[in-house]
Amino acid sequence: MENTEGLWQDMLRNKYLKKKTLTQIKHKNGDSHFWSSLMEIKELFLRFCDKKVENGESTLFWEDSWWGGKPIKESAPDLYNITLTKNVTVAEIKRRGLGSIKFRRDLNAVKQRKWANIGRALDNVSLTNEKDRLIWR
């Protein structure tokens, strides 16, 4: 679906993305008109895509839609809003364990159940050597 190799891709990656994923990049003052326009449509585009987790290195745990059809930050905003561990990939969480995600306060029973469901979903993810990819819904 997506072509990740080529001159244009390399130029955009080097100028704007550096070592971040597209979902980590936010619009900022001073961006070119071209990049600003891309950032405007990025969220709309991503609403129609899911991340297929392979190696988990470019799939953001909270921000990408890798489980349940939408990002965890949208399906469990009550957890996302109190976590101290944002901007972390699925691969990092698989390596370090779900216990590596810290929260500002203890989870009540409802939040603990949500967290347990997310943990079960993460347990079902098997990492491979392939790169993660976007899948059009």
C-alpha cells in the first residue's frame, strides 16, 4: 500500500521526520505551506488506517490504531490522561513489560479492568522481524 523507499520519501524523512513516526510529528509555526497542508490531512488519513504490528518499532502504543480500530488514547482516554509513559512504542512495551507504564495515581476498579483488557491484547501481539505497516480499513 505505501511506498517507503525513494528520493522523495528520503527527503521528507530527513527534513521532517528524523527518527520519529508520522504520528509523532505535530504541526508547528514556521512549517512550510506544503508540510502544514500534509499535517492538516494526516489525522483524517490516519482515521482510515490501522497499524499492522510486525516488529513494533514504529507503532506507538497509545497514539496509533493497532488494537480495537482506534488509538488507545481515544478508546481509554481516562488511562491516557493519567499515564506518565507516553510516546512509547509497542516494541518497547513488549520488551519492558506492561508494568513499565506508570500512572500518576492508582487505578480504580474500572480502570484496572480496562488496563487488563489492553494487557491481554498486547499479550496476543507476536513481534516479527518485518517493519510495521499501515493497512487501509
